[in-house]
Amino acid sequence: MTTLLSTPPIPQQEALQPLSALGAGTRGVIRGTEGLDVDDAALLRAMGLGIGSRVRVFRVGEPCVVAVGGVTPHCKCGGLCRIGVARRLADRIMVAVQAQA
């Protein structure tokens, strides 16, 4: 299995968690993937779930529903699109949780 999305260096203070482990309302930044094949990685990028993307969990479970911030500047939803991600993919998306304001 080939991983297409490479993981950039992670600051030591940043603990990563799988997207599937986050609770509803949790915000974070995608920092990497673990064990995704080329097709799955391309699908996630096409949906706006690439390295550095900001996400917020709206629904936990199958599928995991997340809002993706700033998908495109032309997005009619104001740059905050909600998409469903299969659990098998959400388990492999590693997220740095952002502190709640």
C-alpha cells in the first residue's frame, strides 16, 4: 500500500488523533494520514481533506460528518462545506486538535 499524502514535520507539542476519535464540535487541522492508498488519498484531497485543512466534527460515527473550512474561494456555502467520511478513512486521517476558544 502506497501513501500519497506525506506528513510534514509535526511540532513536538502537537499530539495527533485519528479524525474518528474526535467528539462532535471538536476543531482541528489535518496533519497527515496513515496507510491510505493512492486512490483514497486522491479522493480525500478532492473533497478538501488534505494536509493543513481545517476541520470541525459535526457527527461522530459512520459516516463521520465534518465541516471543511476554506475548501474553495468559490464555494457557495461560505467556505464551510459538510461532508461524510467513511469510518475506515476517518481512522487514517490524523488531526491536531485546536484549543477551544
